[in-house]
Amino acid sequence: MLTVTEVEHVGQHRLRLKFSDMTSQVIDFGPFLSAHSHPQHDKYRKLANFKRFKIERGNVVWGKDWDLIFPVAQLHQGYVGPAVY
């Protein structure tokens, strides 16, 4: 099963994600956050909140109750689609 093993903030709303298959991907979440307004994750447009990500169960998540999360397969492909919450 593919999982996220490391996450590094690399500027603005961009993260470098490393995966269990030893690959990595830099993903810009900024366009998604700007284009997909939702009260539960709008707060992550603010950089200080965006930088509060963590890895749980092999995925990068935001918020105490996983306010913002994306399928690992999409992240692995460098794609950020509609959030799953």
C-alpha cells in the first residue's frame, strides 16, 4: 500500500511529499485552495494554518479531525483534486 512517509514545506502552499515507494512529488496546493472554497478548509489559505500539516495513517492531513485530506494516489501523481472530508 502506497503511503506518505515524509512531508516538507517548500514555500507558500507547496509541499514536498515522499512516498513509501521512494519517490517524491512537489505539490502546490494554492490553486486548489483558491478555486475550491469550503468553510471547513478555507482557513488553510492562511499560510500559518496551512503549515500545520501532519502525517497520520500514511497520509498528509490538516486539522484535528482531518479537515483537509487528499487521496494518496492523487498526491503521488502530483494531482490535487476535490478534498475528501
